[in-house]
Amino acid sequence: MIKREWMFLFVMLFLVSGVLAETACTYMGEDIPCDEMPKWVWIMPVLIFGGIFIFGILFSIFWIWMLVDVVKYCDEKDKMLWVLIIVFTHWIGALIYFFVVRRKRLNGE
């Protein structure tokens, strides 16, 4: 899974670098040399795809944390159901488990 995300990031960086190699770029409807483009135009794709990558990693860590929580603390009758929900719905199922079951357990209800 991580190899695929790294490969995606490298492909995006390669595509961005291909744009940099062009001799003329369009900015605000005008063709200008790419050297005169504002620097933030080149940084934005890297920031956007980097942010998506970081959120993907964080959601995956949260997903694994909720799976471990289900296996360790959930009742035997509900354990299999919650494992299936979390596995098949990924981070959405983990969020549902977090707000429905885990917070209730931590509050002592």
C-alpha cells in the first residue's frame, strides 16, 4: 500500500517537472516564459498531493488503531461485526466505531 502511494507521488512530481520543461507557459490567459511564472504556481501541486498523502497516512494509522481497539476491548458478540464494518468501510467505519462505541466505553457508560 505504501509503495503505491510513493509511486503515485513520484509520478505526480515527474508530471510537474515535465510542465517545468516547457518553453512557454500560460498564466492569467497570457503566454509567458516559464521562468517568469510565480514560484507558488510550482509549489501548489506538491503541497496539494503531499497533503493528500499525509492525510492518507494519518487515516490509515487511525484505521489500524481502531481495529486494534476492537480486537482488544470489544465484546465477543460484537467483535466480528465491528471488524467487518471497519475493514470494508476503512476510515469511515473507524470513525463510526470511535464515536459510537469507543467514546461510550471511555466515558464509562
